[in-house]
Amino acid sequence: MAELTGWLLDVYPGRRDLTVWLLGDDGLRHRLRQPFPATFYAALPPEAGGRTAALRQAWTWLAAQPEALRLRRAERRDLFAGPTTVLEVEVRNPAEQPGLFRRLAQAFPGLVYYDADLQPALRYMAAFGAFPLARLRLQVERDCIRSLETLVTPWQLEAPLPPLRPLLLEPDCDPAHAEPRGLILTWDGCQVGLPLRDPEGLLRELARVLLGWDPDLLLTTWGDTWLLPRLFELCEHTGLPLPLNRDPQAAITRKEQRTYYAYGQVIYRGAQVHLAGRWHIDAGNTVMYHDYGMDGVFEMARVTGLPVQTAARVSPGTGISSMQIVTALRQGVLVPWRKQVAEAARTAADLVASDMGGLIYQPTVGLHAHVGEIDFTSMYPSIMDHFNISPETILPGERHPLNGLPRTRPERGLVPDTLAPLLGKRIALKSALLTLPESDPQRRAFQAAAAAHKWLLVTCFGYLGYKNARFGRIEAHEAVTAFGREILLMAKEAAEDLGFEVLHLYVDGMWVKKPGCTQVQDFQPILELILERTGLPLALDGVFRWVAFLPSRANKRVPVANRYFGVFQNGEVKARGIELRRHDTPIYIRDLQKEMLAHMAQAPDLPALLALQPELRARLRAAGDDLRRGRVPPEKLVVRHTLSRELERYRSPSPAAIAARQLAEAGKPLRPGQAVRFLYTLGKPGVHAWDLDEAIPPARLDVRRYLTLLERAAGTILEIFPVHPPPSLFPLPQREAVPVWF
């Protein structure tokens, strides 16, 4: 028996056992197998009233199936119902378990099922503590794993990466905008261009690189949606094989595109191509890749247990759900196939009293100097952990007699147990980042990991009330906001007790100022007092040299809760709710607003800031002059909107709908949730889809429309100055007014 040490790369069902890929310390990539049966459970619904005939029939049906099974009666714990008698179904070959379960669910739809649709990687993490990129020590007989020891945990701060071999593969242009003429391969300091006009030569050269370099990571752009499907077509046309999989015995997994509704918006997920034995990640078809990069993807895989190429594509909600599943498996809690607990019937008065959301204190509109921004560190997850809020711990209808807050059971809940290590690691990372110098090579990885944790923690609150969450319950969701409102009021009272003026409160943040408090240390007493009174961790995000809270566009006397910009003492600009934060703002206009704010960030104090108004207005006029004279490239004027419905369901022809219809007529249809890019043009129909094959002549651009957008974005910045700009900085000949679309 041999001993191997190395990093876990991938886990998936093989032909008979589980396939495990290890990047060994010997530099080799080892394909191993491990016996690992998959178990799921069936139970009677609560309304069955003890009648077990259906469960006996399911037992008989299962015993007649061709798969190698072990059946037995068992007692397991349902998170909501407590101890539950179940039929345990252990499937010898994990690859056969999904198909068997589907047939069983069709034959016996009235039963309740548990642990039925879990990813093998999550079962593996729960059983062995092994997660993607974990360090392992294996005892191996031939190619079979006989014992496994995990040498690290996902909660360690320092997580050295294995010596991965990446291969970058991309077309020479955006396939949605124009037809690519070739592919570009980059690996190990080499770069090669392969023309698409020679498909046989392209496939042979790409196969040579895949076999010779043997990459662990295939990183593509438009790989899921265009590049790999095109390669599959070329292989079929030429009859040449292409070793995209490292595992020749496994099939390439393809998932269809889909559109769904979540968090108040329509979301589109493109088709996916997953490889076996190596990872494929399409940078353009990931969820948060552009926020935290590959380091964040690796961290997401570590803490969730999901395979790397899955962790890159799923939402943070799926990530937090996966973490809860692993916790449940470790604690022996059944994971429901479908959510079983519905919201209890309540009166309208109960709903108004319970579901009040987060606390928002309208800001004091205007320009303020020396303002401290105080944030609770992951407030809602910290509340869940600190006050033990979980679906099974909430006592419905019971409230504390003194403060009216919901009451919980003393037993530790599943959700707090899931969040506690994640919260601890995030706080440790943020503390480490405060002392790491900018040049430290670990800084980037720590920042990416902290960003990944942030999105997981933000989402965990929403999943408490999500209608399809396996461990969700709306009463727990409401309890978190109730505690949040009370804690924010306690923080406000603490600040006022110390003589601070509270300018703004927003769910988990507070902006305060006090004469004479200009440095970070001046705000330390307020942090200590709030921590003493609430027991929750918090931090001073920084002290603004100045910050401007902006009013509504429609009514200047009405403040807007999340529309502001300012500059910290270190020169960092922070902006929320303005044009540069919007995805539909053209690059040219976004860049101008960024440039104006960067120029303002150089002002050391308010008098110096106010003196900059003439320079800013001059820069705005220059930008407008560039637009008039056609000196702005069209690609910087592209507007990007997301389709919210099918084309036939648009009642009025919005610019996005018109552009999408142009693309559909050109054979490039879009689905709801996808973004449509277009330019504003003169005459009818008023827009031109950017991804049409024909280019738009510069003379057809609607300069007036872009000048209006430009002036509006600049006006957001200039309205903080005492002298307001005139009605129009860009006087043009009068013509019929055209509405501005956003």
C-alpha cells in the first residue's frame, strides 16, 4: 500500500465508485477511485397518520430494481418534525443514485424524500472534511483509496495553492458583436493564434497543447456559450477527437441555459460546459468572478465544498445552501428534497407588526465634513449567530416581555452553526488586512476571500425567508430584522449619548460627526460603547474628509437613503446610487463622473473642494465638445439594458425591446435576463443594436440624447456646490423633446 499526499482537485461519480483526482506532491495528477455509496431516505408525509402501506410498497419496488442496494428502516432527525422513521436506501454505485431516485419519486410521488439530490462533493466533504484544494494524505492500494486524512480545514487563513497549470483559450473578438476569425491560446509564457478557417489544423494544434501541457484549469471567455460548442461542432464535422477531458472515461457535462426570477429581478444563466479531471471556467459566465477573481472562486469552493467549476458559476445563495447541507449531514439532520414547512396563516395586523424590514433613517441632505462611517461587521449573520436565530429555534408567536423581540430555543441552531466559522474567518481576514503592507503577496488572496465571504454572508439572511430554501422559515427572517432594528437604535442612542450627531442610518451602518472629531482615534469611544451595549462586532470603515448626501431628482427637499458620494482621509472615493454605479451608464459618461470625483478627491478640505467648481464645469464642457465633434468612439457610448420579459410581452416599444427585436430579426435572439446593448440614433426607431453585423455611421448618433445623459451625470456631482449650474450647459437648437431612457 502506497502513501500519497497532495491537493484535492475534483470528486465525481465514476463508472462504479467515486473518482478522486489528486495533484500530488510528486508533481503528478493521480486519478483514483474510492468506494463511496450514496444514501437517501423516504418517509411518510405527516398527514399519513401512521399508515405505512406506501412505504412498504416502496420497499418492495426498490428491492426489485437492478441497482445494488441496501434497504433498512432507520430513525433520523427532521429539523422541523424531530425524530422521523425513514426508509434508508443505500446505493452501491453513486452514479446510479440520481436515476434510481427519479424513478422512485415518479412511482411514489406521495412520499417525502431526504438527501436525494445532493452533490457527491458535498457528501464527501461531510464524510471526510475533504474540500476542493484541501491537503490530503491517502493510503492507496493500486488506484483505490483505502484511507483518507484531511490535513487542513477550510477556515485556515493561509491556504497555499498547488502548482496549477492554466490554459487561457479565447476568441479574437466578442462573438455576439462579430464573427471571430480565430482562437488565441496562452499557456506557460507561450501564445498561439489558431485560424478558424482551418478547422483540422486548429483541432490538431489544440489537442497537442492539451496533451502536452495537460492543464488543470481551462480558462475561457465565451467558452460556455460559444467557444466550446463551436469546438464540438468542428469535431463532429471533421471527425477529429479533442481531449478536453483529462479523464477519458468520463463524459463532458453540458447544462442548458435558463432564466429565472429571484430577488426582484430576472436572471439569466448561460449554458454550461463542465469537464472531468480538469476545471473549465468561463470568465463571462460566472456569477461573481469579476468581483473577486480566481482567488475568490477558490475560496468559495473551499468553504462551500462545491467543485471549483461549479462554485464559479453558482450564486452565493447556492453556496450558503451548500454549507447548510454539509452542516446538516455532519449533524445527522435530514436534508429535505423539497421545502416542507410553509408559512403559517397570519392576520394582516400580524404581518405589519412582524415584517417591518431593516431600519432606515433619512440622511441629512448636503455636504458634511469629518464624518465617520460605522458599520456592524456582517450585522445580520452576526445576529443569527449571537442570538441563535435558525428556522428550528424560533418560537412562533412568543416575544420577550421587555423589548418585544422574538424568543428562541436555547439549543444551538443549524444556521448559527453554519455561519460561526465563516464569520470568524472573515473577521480574522479583515484584521489581517489592516496590518498587511500593500506589497504583501497574500494581500490580494485575502481581499478576494473576504469578498467571497461577504457575498455568502449577505445572502444567508435572504435565504432564511426564501420560499424554496431547504432550511428557510419566514419567521426566522423576520426575527433577524427585528433584532437589527433594535440594535441600530441602540447604536444611535449610544452615539447621541456621547454628543455625536447622527446624519444617517442604513440597515447596518451609521454616519456620525462631532465638532473636534477628525481622526480615526476620535471615534474609538463610540465603537467601544456600542460594542458594550449590543455585543456585536463593528468597525469604523473610515473618516470622510467630506461626504455629500443627495436629494431626490424629483423633489430636492426629499432625501434618498442610498444616494451619496464622498472621499475618505486616505483619498479613497466611495459612491452609492449615482450614475457610475449603474450598469446602463455608457462608459464615456461613467468615466467622466469617475474623473470628476478623482479630481475632487485631491481637495484637502471643504474650501479647496468648493474652489474646484470652475475646473469641473470646464471639464464637462470639454467632454460635451468631444461628443459634438465626434471624437468619442461609439463603443464608449453603448447603453446596456437587461431584458425583463419576452419580447412579445412588451406593451410599449422601449429602446431595449426595439434593439432586442432588431437582433431577433437578424437571427440573434435574446432571452429574459440577458443584456441587450445599443446606441441611441437619430430618427426612427431611435436605437441601433450594437451586436448587429452592420456598423452605425457616426453621423447617425443622437448626440443630443448623449449630451442630456452627460449633463445629468455631471449635475449629480455639481449639485453639491452652492452655485448651481444653469438649466443647460449644452445649448442646442430646439427640436422635439425626446425622453431619456434609463
